[in-house]
Amino acid sequence: MPSFTLPPINDNPDGGWGPSSSNLPDRFKFKDIPYAPYSKSDKLGRFADWNDAASDNRQNTVGLPAQNPRTAGRRRDGVQAFGSGTASAFAYFHVEDESSFSLVDNKAAAPRRGNTFTRGRGTTRGGPVSRGGGAQRGGRGGVTAGRTAQRGGRKGWRDWDKNTRTRESSVVISPNWSMVEEIEFHRLAKLRLEVDEPEDLDSYGRLFAYEKSYDRVTTKSERPLQLVDRIKYNTTTSDDPVIQQLAAKNTATVYATDIILSVLMCAPRSVYPWDIVIVREGNNLYLDKREGGPFDTVTVNENASDPPQDPPPPNPNNPNEKAPEAPSINSATSLSLEATYINQNFAFQSVIENPPPPPVDFAHPNPFYGPEETEPLASCGYRYRVFDMSVTEDEDVKICVRTEVDAYSAGAGNPREGNGLVTIRALNEFDPRAQGAGGAPDWRTKLDSQRGAVVATEMKNNSCKLAKWTVQSVLAGADLMKIGYISRVNPRDNTRHVILSTTSIRPTDFAAQLNVSLANGWGIVRTVTDLCMKLPEGKYVLVKDPNKPVIRLYSIPQGTFTGEDEDGDAFEEEQVDSAA
């Protein structure tokens, strides 16, 4: 028969219930684990949760036991399970911050045979449909896949790396600056202010007639873009002698140019960083641009899902890092300079300088052209106009804007009275297969037959740029906008270009197509005006965050962005060097 052995009994000398903690034998390995009531449906806790806590519709609050989905419906509503109100001593708590952890993989993807987007589609890499029209058998999906393959298969390219790319601010934020206000774009999009027709103060400059033969250019009769040597001024607000005279007469409260004002009115569409210098002197407010700032160039595909990128700057903490290579012709900076060159030369080339028809002189000559200048002036007219931003009859808030027009349409009316004025702009194509092309089709094959698809793609990829051009045309009172489509002769050469087509559209109609609300733009301008007029006299800068849809207003020293500030910095550096 099996024997029965009485287990050892450990007496508790303290008189409590159960054995004493000091008399526990060594085999009690889990003596430090506290006791907690539990029910059969409760879990002890997870060591690590790699799945979504809400994927199986169970409540998994930290510190509370999880509920079994199989037994979730067996209890009556309002009846609490036994032990569910006690904090689990076995649950795992995340005590460290995991937000700083990120996975970075800089390795290049391994080469693959063929194109993954064309597998089974009957297409070759970047080539036409083969095998008896496999794309047609695939329906709309097959056609889409074939088009993606022809564009180089850029869809989904390096999606994992998009969120890690950061842009630098357009201006270095000094620690001496103090932030006054921060406004998100979604708040700006809700502003509205209706403004009446403006009052024309004066006009300056000379206009040439637009060459209407450019409206008949097609991809089969393309014209080369020529280098035309002309002078065109983009003087900031405070340096404009006409605005200085108008400010002395207290003509308005706010003074700006159409280029600066369009950036502010289209701020919710912007992606790239920018900054506006705001100077308050007495009751006057001046919106200025910095020398060499973002207002002197034109962006390319700013609103694309994967816009062009600049190469990352070298790491100063890594002395063994190789020197950065020359920027690609398809980088953001190179494309911006190329687009600026194209816009200027297309506007110079598409006007008739030799009569007939003769040029039209405004009331005054160009205010920026000095007697010592010898190079010929470009066709440009300046119209100084005043817009009333007053909300009530008691207040008087007006803004004086210097607007620009590029040419006039012969036979459309008297340009001196604002009839037949034209603004000229240009869109440029660089390489449909390059990174940052935004899925744009090949203009040489699609511009004549599928112009709507080309225009829709440009409206999506360059929404902010087109909106700013439209706002500038409306502010200037132009009757027509001429937009040229200019492409490279060779996608690998950014020095030679051809004009493929030109379209003509009314600015108000184009604003409706782009869903540009001038009332929203005036609401943004009035909000910034009220914000700055409440501040003391001084100098401020409005900065667009380079990576977030936010604008910030900073109070800066008076000598910032001037020669005095640079001299002061140099003097301080000399003092530090001498002290060292």
C-alpha cells in the first residue's frame, strides 16, 4: 500500500494567519509576488503587445485586466466580474518613452528584373503594351498599370522615407527672437472678408503688345525658348519711392506688393517655407521681402505628393563623411532656378517690341529705372491700387498694393484705362520619370490630345503657385492670363527649352477652377493686420514652418536683415576673438 506522509507544518510565531515570511522554505520561489483576486476570464497580462489593442473590440485599459471575447456576452450588463476592479500586479507597463525610437534604413533597394508594376500586364519597363494588348484585357486597371509603367513606375517609391525628410526654414530663427503668435492653417481657412472694387491711384511703366501667334503653337510646331536680355525690377515695398510718397500722404494703413500679398492670401496652400518682414512705423504697416528670399524664385511641384527634394546637408559631426556632390538638375533648388529663368524669358519673348502695334506708355515712366542704366527695359506696367478692408463704417483700414502687368492685348481696349491688360506666366516640364514629377504625363504626346489631363495634373502639383499667379492677376485687374507650357529639349539638359503650347484664360474663371477664394485671402490679410496693429512699433517677421501647416509671428531687433545687423554680428565676433 502507498504510504502517506504528513507535510511539514510551519508555525507562525507572530500569531498571524498562514506561515511566517521568515520561515518560508527555499522552494517558495515566488514568495514576493502579491496576491490579487482573479476570475477565470481574466488574463495575467501581456509581456509585449505587437498588435492593435482595439482590433478585437475588447477594452484593454492599462492597469485593468483584458476581457475574453468568447465570454464577453455571457455576463449580464452592469454586473462586474470578480476581481476585475483590482489592479493587476502581473500586467506589463510601458515606463520608457518609445517616441524617440525610429527605424532607419538607408540601404538602396536590391535591383529587380523587370518592373514589379507590370508583372503579368504584357508591358516592358517604360515601353508600350505588347502581347496583343494585355492592358486592354485587363480593363481600366490594366490601362492604369500600363501608364504607371510608362512613367517609370514611381508609385510608392521610397514611401517609408517620405516622413523622415525635413526641410530647412527659409530664415534662421535666432534665440533672441520672441514668438508673438502661432496660427494653424485650418484656422486661416475659415476667415472671410468681402472687399469692394479697388481705387486706382497711379500707373507707371511701358507695355508692349502680346504676340498672338504664340496662342497657335502646338507640339508639332514648337518654338525654341530664347534668352532675351532685359531688365525687370522686383523692388520690395519699403524701397519703392512711389509707396514712400503715398505713405507720406497717409493714403492707406498697409502697404505691400502683389507678390508678397499673394503669398499671404494663399498661405493655406503653401508647403515650402517662406517669410515676410513686417515693419510698423506709427500707424503704417509695411510688408517686405528679404533680399534673396523665396519671393525671387518660382517653385516647382510644391503640392505634389512627393515633391522634389534637395540633397541632405553634410553632417558636421562626421568628419569621415564624403563631400556632397553637385545638386542634381532635378533637385528642388535647381528646378526653382530653372522655372524662374523660364518665366522671365517667356514673358520677354512673347511680346512685340518692334511696332506695329506700338508700345503703350502709362502716366509715368518706370520709377526704378535710373538714368545711368543702359540695358533695355522689359515690358512691365505698375498699377498702384487701394483696397478698402474696413468692416464697419467707423473704421478706416486700407491697403495700398503695387501690382504688375506684363503686356496688353492689341485691339482689346485702352490699356491706360485698364482694358486688355495681360499677365504672362509659364509652367515647365523637366522629366516625367524623375522623382518629384508628380505623375505628370508626357507633354509632347498628351498636350494636344489630352490637355485636360495635363492641366488637372498641374493644378494638383502646383496648386499654390497657380493660386498665387491668379491672385496677382486679379489684384492687378488683368483681363487675361497667358500660361505657356515649356519643356526641355532633352530631359537631361536643363539649359535648352522649347515652347509647346500657350493657353489663355480669364483670372476670375481660373480662380473658380482652382477653388481660390479671394474673400478668404482678404480675411487672412485683415487678421494679420489687426494682430500687428495691436503690437508696439518695431520689426516683425512672419515665418511659415518648413514642415508643418503653421505660421508664426516673431518680434525681431530693428537691425535684423540689414547691413547694420551684419556689421553688428561681425563686431561681436571680433570682440569674442580678441577676448579669446
